[in-house]
Amino acid sequence: MKISDFCTGLQHIGVPTNDIERTKAFYEQLGFQLIMQTANGDEQVAFLQLHNLVIETYQNYAATMQAGAIDHIAIDVKQIDTLYEKAQAMGLTILEGGLQSLPFWERGIKYFIILGPNNEKIEFCERL
């Protein structure tokens, strides 16, 4: 199986922020709707959606405030455990301690992040 066999589409684009309220207001002005707001430890997290595009913004006070500030692109996947094993077998550079989980959405998520050739972060994420 190829990695693409596990992928179902774009899940979200991760945008760090120093001011989550300002960021939410900006995207809402563009027509995005707030579909979830939560916390990940001390970070406030908001998901905003415009049609099939979702932006995850999180207030970490570490936004670079310059071009190239998007932190990651997340791909929606199925069978994350099997995909993770495949990524390991391929020798991909896996970041942040490997396979992770968060209590987002109804039943949580599982995800892992790899490093691309330009130091871009690509997250593979499955809603459980």
C-alpha cells in the first residue's frame, strides 16, 4: 500500500497566533465559521471553516509574524496506526514523539507529523 491509499483529503491548515480573538475575527470577516473552540494545555485552539477548508489556529505566542508563518498542513487519513507503521518503515522523519492523541472532536483524534524536504510539517490526522 502507498501512503496515498490512507489519505482522504485536506483536513486543516495550522496557523499559530499571538492573538486568537483577532485571528478568529479576521477569518470570520472572510466568511469562515467557528466550528470548535477548545484548549490544548495552556494554548487556546479554534477551528474555523469555509466550505471544505478548515483552519486550526492556536494561541502559542510564538507566531513569527512574517511570510511563511503557516505551521503545518494536515491530511485527513484512515487507519492511522497502520499508516504510522508504514511511515516508520519508509524511514520518514517523524516529529513530536511519534503517534499522538488529543481529545478534540467527539471521540478524539490520533495524529503524527513528518518533516518534509523544506522543513515543512505534514500532519496525518484521523478523527476517531
